[in-house]
Amino acid sequence: RKEVEQDPGPFNVPEGATVAFNCTYSNSASQSFFWYRQDCRKEPKLLMSVYSSGNEDGRFTAQLNRASQYISLLIRDSKLSDSATYLCVVNHGNNDMRFGAGTRLTVKP
Amino acid sequence: GAVVSQHPSRVICKSGTSVKIECRSLDFQATTMFWYRQFPKQSLMLMATSNEGSKATYEQGVEKDKFLINHASLTLSTLTVTSAHPEDSSFYICSARVGSLSTDTQYFGPGTRLTVL
């Protein structure tokens, strides 16, 4: 089993749609969690950290369920510019960050 | 957010040559930098952790004599791919951690695309 698992997609949605990505992780001792965005042939960029209480940044909402070892990202009112690969990242501490393989999103007009 | 640069952004070399990649933190001091490798349609894989003033810590399966890492200052780490072969062709990305906690956020450089002919 992979340490961080994501549905690879692709998710093809129309502009304005709401889309949700899920991620599960295997190490129950994981300490911090992030969603990164990676555009084609570019480096990952931090989208948001994920907290147990849930957090929202504009159209993006992230949730963490430690008991189920599950992380989610919800994007509302999708824009064309949201098209990218979304990486779930789990930090085990001690500089040990594990990346999911990413979920690819394409938003179409 | 913090800015991390890499140079070069793209390099093509012949098999058997060595390639040096630089990673710089531009607006902060990074005691710890990380080197990742990403093959097409795969996730980032940590190669090594680079600590300023000390030896790098390599992940299992990564040859330290092939991938030489030097972190001589708080703003610069270098990765040298020695005697490169076509299977070393990949996207190499560095990151730098902001802060001293192991759970602090990492910011990534723009990556270096290496093609070995």
C-alpha cells in the first residue's frame, strides 16, 4: 500500500462546478498535512495547509480526519485557471514529507 | 511566500558527463534543503536532505557517490549528478524549509529538467 494515496483522475469538470479530491495516508503518526498544486512541467506550489478543524481559503476548503487518516480538498466555482495536478502531502516529521502521485483536474469552458 | 531559485532550468548532456544543479533561497536562510526527483506522471521522491555545514542524509536506494550534495552556505545547496546516464533523466526539484521545525512548510524551486543523451 502506498503511503499517500490519491485518485489520479483525471477530473474533467465545467467552469463553475464544485469538485472534491480525496487522499488517504497510512502513517497514523503523521504530523502535518498540505495540499500543493503543480502545473505541467513546473514545481509544486503550496495551496494550503490542512488542519483538523478544517480550513477555508476563498473557493478552497480542506478537511482532515485523523481517525480515518483521510484528507480532502473541495474547490467551489471552478475556474479555468484551476486546471492543474493537486498533490496531497503528508509530513511525518523529521523532514520526512511524503507526496501523493497527484490528482489531475481539467476545468473546461 | 518564500522564494527558492534553481539553476539551470534545463540541461541536456551526454552520457558520462557530470551536471551541477544549484538551489538558492533568495529571501531567507535555509539550514535545511531537500532534493527531490520526479519522473513523468509520478510523485516527487525525496532523494536527500541537505544540511548546512554537514553531510547530506540520503534516502534508501539513492547513491551518495553518484548524487553529490554540498550545502556550503545558508542560502545555497548544490546537487551534482556524476557520470550521468539516460536513466538519470528526470525533473530535479529542490526545496527549502522555512523555520526550524521539521513540520514547517517547504517551498520549492522551479526545478531542473535533466536530459541525458
